Amino acid sequence: MPERRENQHPYTARQFETTHAQDLEQQRAARDQRAVIVGVLPEGEDLTELRELLRTAEVEVLDQMVQHRDEPHPNTYVGEGKLQELKARCHELGATMVVTDDELSPRQERNLESALGLPVLDRTALILDIFAVHANSSEGKLQVELAQLQYNLARMRGLWTHLDRLGVGGVGTRGPGETQIETDRRLARDRISKLRRRLNEVKGTRAVMRQERERSSHIPNVALAGYTNAGKSTLLNALTGAEVGVQDRLFHTLDPTTRELRHNGRTYLLTDTVGFIRKLPHDLVEAFGATLEETVLADLLLHVVDASQTDEALAEVMGAVDDVLKDIGATENVHVLVLNKIDLVDEARREDLRVRFPDAVQVAAGAGVGLDGLAARIEEEFEATLQPVELLLPYADGKTLDELHRLAGDLEQEHRADGVLVHARVPRSLAGRYDRFRVQPAGRGVAEA
């Protein structure tokens, strides 16, 4: 059998990337379409979050249908009777697409499209499309492309589908249609490997920059995490005076944004991270590992929650965020629960939340309520990690004194003949950096050489 050479096939890696970009544009065109949404739930009729996702994607929702089942149908997502009802409803309303509340298997997607005669988009594809629109940084775009390729790899049907019939099975019947599918998948896997290498390079560069910052001066890092639309960006703006864009849209903030917070002479770095939702696609969590790393490595994690929700919704969104934090290994961070939008509830509800979450901080970022208390809580959490030191700094070493100001905020200073005697509290992990300046136990102000 003659060896098949890659250069014998006209379909190149460059053409694959071009085709992939065209696919993305076609997906985004879905925002001009009208959808009927469908979900499989054990009980209830709540598809609110799917509606919000489609509103963010600018897709009009015509109607919704829910089938009560313990598990989706393995072949068609919904049962036969509900499928016929869905088809009739789509025809009656003039829907141009159907969107499901769960991720579909390739088989479910194919069977649904065949039965309905309409494009079918599942929850994961919708989220990936929204992320593609909102990714602004080069790293964010790489992460979105990686997640989309991983998702689409199992769904590739080849570009030359009219040749698929030639490969109907059996020895000697492998046709060019099947060969093309294999080529598509190989090129996709090659592109995935390339994207992972590039993201690892970005991660390595960020790690070097972080180490350099920590060597020069350790500024406490605070990460804002929470369910999407919990008000993290509004809180970042309120605490730091920044002007980060805020809209009532899911995933309006995708790329992490970092701003400085000054409180009682000390500087903190606040980072607003991507919002989480229920059923966040695993491929997306994996692809955004580099971005979510900021959450893992933060000194303090503020879990921001919309306090105006019902108890049931509150428990659900907090659980969804905890699940993602567990997936990325951020459960060891010091956590502070921030109950935002407290101005939207009455006093009885506020008191109930105080009883249920006694360690939480209640704020209303949009109204500027409770911000001083939150800043004080941030300071309190870092104060617990500080170690008192007594140092004697030579007058010629102004750089170290300036660094201590940034680390410890207000200092007690005493100017003496042999230098500046400093009483400060510094992060325990960095206290060893100043051992050569420590005052001797005998009380004499002599620094080590």
C-alpha cells in the first residue's frame, strides 16, 4: 500500500485555521436569530440563566419548553413525544434555531437537527461563543480558541461531507471523505497542541514577572471571585475609583482587570476575574487555567454574592462558585464572603443574612454602602499574617525604607546617630528578607553587616 503523504492533500493547516475562523463568524451570526429553548429538569421550569445567556448573545427567545426527566434522552435529549411537540412549536413561531440547557453529545446534536430541521446549539457552544465575543486580550482569545477546538473536535464531520458515502465500511472501502475527516481532526489536534504551548509560554512569562514583583516589593493580592453578574466589576470600581466597564450582561468581564486599593497607608492589588455560572464547561475551565491562576495565587479571595436573590438561588450560585474554585485548586485561599446589593433587600432580610453568614461583609457597591467596612476587613485579614520587626536601617539605604513603607504602611521611625530605627509589621513570608537589619537582642542598635 503506498504511503500517504501530507503534501498530497490540498487541505493545509493555514486553511484549517481560516476555516475555523469562518466557523466562529457563522456561530456569532446566531445572535440575529430567534430561538426556542428547551431543558430537561427533574422538577421546576426555571431556564432563567439560559435566557440570560441568550440575551447576552443578542438572540431573541420566542418560547421555552421543559421536560421533566431524571436524565436527558441518550439519543434525542428529549423524549419522542416532546420532540414532536418541540418541532411543531418551532414551526408555529418561525424559530430559526433551538438551544438546549445542557451540553449535547454529538449523537444527540445530530439526531435533534435531523428531526427538527433546524440548527441546534447547546449550552456549552453558546457560552463559548459569548466568551469569543468578550475576549479582548491576546491571551483570552487563545484560551477561547483552545476551548472551542476541544469542544468541536468530537463533532467534526469533515468539510467534504459529500464524499462521506464512499467510506461506508469494510476492507478497501475507505474513501477520501473519511480520510478528510481524519485530516481535519489531526489538524485540530495540532492546533490544540500549538495553543497549549503558547499559553504555557504566557503562563511562564507571568510567573517570572510575578516573582520579580515579589522580590522588589510584595503587594498583597486580592482576587474578586463570584457568580457572573454578582457585581464584582462595580465593587472593583467603588473600592479603587477605577472606571472598568459595567453592564447588565453575563460575562461582560472576561479578561482579568487589576487596580490598586489604598487603605491606611498600605497598597493592595484588586483583581476582577471572570464570573462563574452553573454547568461551566470543563474545557473552558481548563483553557482559562492561566487566567484563573490569579485567583489561585491571590493572598485573599473575596467571594462576591448577589444578596438580593432567594435563599434557594443563593445556595445554588454559591455552590457553583465553590465547585469551580475546587476544580482550580483555590480552596486553600483565605476567603471572605461579600454580600453585595444589600440595598435591594429590607432590614429583616439583612438581619437574617447576618445570622446565617456572621463572618460575611454586607455592601452595596453601586450605592457606596459598606465599602469602608470591607476595606477594614481586608486590612484585618492581612494584619493577621503580619510579623512585627524592629530594624535599624543605614541612612544610605533609602530604598529599603521606601520598600517597608509600601509593605507595612505606617511605620514607627526613630532617627539615631547610627541609622533609622524602624518598628514595622511585614508579611511573615517576607520577614526573613530583613534579617540583616534586625536589632540585636541586647537592645543595642547595631545592624548585621
